[in-house]
Amino acid sequence: MQLTILGCHSATPRTNAHPTAQYLKINERHILIDCGEGTQVLLRQQKVPFAKIKHIFISHLHGDHFFGLVGLISTFGLLDRRTELHIYGPKGIKEIITLQLKLSKSWTSFPLLFHELESKESEVIFEDKKLKISTIPLDHRVYTNGFLFEEKPSLRKLNMENVAMEPEIEICDYHNLKNGKDFVKQDGTILENKDLTLPPKDTHSYAFCSDTAYKPDIVPIIKNATLLYHESTFLEDKKSLTERTKHSTAKEAGKIAKQANVQKLILGHYSSRYSNLEDFRTEAKTEFTNVELAESGKVFII
């Protein structure tokens, strides 16, 4: 699993502060999470292959999280893209994007498939053999979801040294063994699966939570996540602003990470009123020890 931070600041783009966008590579799936202004330029800087991005997840319809989307879609068209593109986001995103494409006469040459979300409960919105993606309902000024990306367990691996010692085991039995089944010999003897196979590789998960007020009831959804990105727009000195703006402090992000027992917390969505981002790490570490700061271009590899 590889997470690349493209942009991680709130509201207005600045010279060295870009609005939210992330690129996630997980189990050979290439995913874009949010798409603030300038995202396609940041993707170019990180040498992300545009053609491999097939799924885009938009948390909410505030401009700093999706104003770069129609530009990226248009560029895909200019590059003569043919593969379909799936966009997941709040109800209304299809109307916004298609109206811009219509009025600019920029219809895509590839299938553009929208999956509009409106449930206030967590739901699975994508699933295949390797990956499951669920929503994380958040508390913001407009309808907002975070997203939980979970690797599915891979098959067990054959312990060929032990398998070779059992002449009754044939190639046609390998599939059952990889799926965890015991082997029953002709005389009724049971060979336990753990003696014939090796455990699969560990699975990982990534929880993306931006933007939101402090919301402890997301904890059961993101419990034991490998990596958690949680917005930290303010420090505790501006906590009075969180109720009106529906944002969180770094300390509150640390509390969520601790309650959810995640392995690592990444802070982001910093307000422009702060110049020293290390203050965010310091504050969050009063609640949770393993804290990283999001930075444009920073890569996290699990």
C-alpha cells in the first residue's frame, strides 16, 4: 500500500499550500481521493500514470475538495482515454460535472460513471476480490463521507516441502488447500491445513477522514486501521471555531486515533493561520504517539 499526499491544506490554494488530494495505490488499484484545484499538476509532479486511475472518491462538495475534477476529466479526454472512469461522491456531483462538460462542449470519449452517495450510515460502495471500500459518515457543514480502504486476505501459500511428502495430494487439491481447507486421506486421516500451507501476507487498511468535527462514533468503523488520515484544521487555541466550521483540532484527531487503536495517524487540512506545522504534531502526540504530518509530495509506504 502506497499513499502519496498531493495536497493537504484547507481552503485557499497558495504557492506552497495545495488543497486536498491524495493518490492511493493498493493491491494494484490506482485511486484518487478528493481533487482540489491543481491536482492534475501535482499528479504530474509525482509521475502518477493518468491512465491507471480508474476510481475517484470525492468526500464532499466544497471547492477545495473537488474543483480540480472537471479539469482532470477534460485532460483525460484530451489524452484520448478509452477506459471507463468511476466517480464516487455526494448526490449532485453528476449534475455539477456534466453541466460543465455540456456547456463547454467537452463530452468525454470514455465512459464516465457516477456513483452518487446519500446514506448517512456506513455502506460498502466498492468491492472486488482484493479490495473493499466503505464510507465513513462524517460531521461537516455539508453531506460528507470519509472512506475506508481495506485489503482482502490473500490465499494461503502451499508449503511444498510438506505437500510433496503426501503422494495423495494432487494438483487439483491445491485450490482447496490455499482456501484453508484440510486434506482428508483415503483412509480417513485428516491432514490439517496449517501443516500443509503457510499463512497469507498481512492485510492493511487506510481510513481517510476529512473534513469533520470531532466524531467519536466513527471509531468502530475505523478500528485497528493501519493508517488514519484525520483532518486537523485547528489547534486547541482555536477550538471555539470548530463548532461553527465543523472542523477538528489536532488534539481531537489524536483522540480518535487512540480510541480506534490505529497504527499511525497522519494530520492534514491545516488552516492557513498557522505557520509552524510541528505544533500540530506536538498537540496530537499528547493523545497518540505515532503521528506524522501530511506534506505535498510525501509518500507513505506500508
